[in-house]
Amino acid sequence: MERTVQPELLDSLPHDHPDARRGRRDLVLVNLLMGNPRWIVNTIRKVPEWRNAAIIELGAGDGHLCRALHHAFPDTPISAIDLAPRPASLPPAIQWHQGDLFAPPDAFPEIASRHLLIANLFLHHFEAPALAALGELVKNSVGIISVEPERRALHIWQGRLISPLIGRATRHDLPVSVRAGFQGTEIAKAFGLSQKNWLIQHSRTFFGAHRFHARPRILSHDAPPHA
């Protein structure tokens, strides 16, 4: 299946539209079915270098993953970037930056520092030029963890099986997301990461998750520590 990126309904709806609110609830269900929050937390715990790095989530949505990260790592500085306003009831310790990730670099000075970047069901929204720009941010980080849709017809059929449980926007967006998903080494190549300089791992699950994480082979010691 060739990768195709098309607009998703949830991205075009006003933040307070009923379909948008339902769509964000559906994403919580999809994340749980894919096992995304649990896998991301476990992956951080397995890499010693990442235990001393502050975290930035790119495209944080309703803040569900940020909450899980804060619960798992309560002493770690956590920031989030999204076009949407700060979600209600988000723990005060989590910094929320509303705006466009592709705005001028001084819009989000935190990304200029060496942080651990998290992208959960986010990268598949972008074509090659935007992914290449994100790759430049990744190269200045202590690593990235990402979960995206695995681009296989099986997962479109799996999405149809849960259609009675999800709303109108998600029924439209789910197959669109799968067709925009990734396979194999595509994310690393889109970011411009080489095996020579980066430790890169990717895998896929039966429930449609394309799991990817990478970290520099030689990591400088200037990552922002946390208490």
C-alpha cells in the first residue's frame, strides 16, 4: 500500500465541536487498544539515558499521554505542544504550549534544548518535507519515541470492526490514518537518521501500532537533568 496523506476530519473541526469532543474520546480508546501509553512509558524506563531528560510531547491532543507520563515520572519536567488550547484538569506541573510546531524556532525555545521527544499518532499527518524538518529537531534531541499507524490493509479492516464503538469523525479518520502510516525504516529515513550515528528500533503489532524509537549512539552529557 503506497503512503498517502489526506486531511482528517478531527483536524478541521472546531475544538469544541461535538464531533471533535467525541473524536478525542475515541482516540483514548484507540490508544488503549494499541497499548501506546504503556509501551511508551516502558520504553523510557528501559533506556538509562532517558531517565535524566526532560520530555516534550509533540502534538499532545487532549493531554491523555502527558497525564500518563506525569503519573509514571512525577519528577520529570514534561512539556506539550499542540494547536489546541490547554486541556482542563491537566496537572499544573505539565507545561502547555499552544501553537504551530512549524512556526519559527523561537516560538518554542524548549525544542532547541536536548530533550526526549514523544510523538504519539502525530507523524502520520505530515508529508516528507515536514518530516524532514522534524528530523532536524530530532537530531538535536536525546532521542525520540513514536507510535504511528502501521500501513497495512489488515488494520483498515480491524478499524471497521470497532466502528460501532466510535464516532463519525473517527470512522472517517481511522482508515485515512492507516493509509498515511508507516512501515519498516520509513520514519528513520524521513528524519534523515543513519544507523551509523543512531540506535534505531522499529516494530509492529497485530493491533496496528508502528513502534519506533531512536537515540544517538554517542550522547553528549548536556541533557537537561531533573531532580
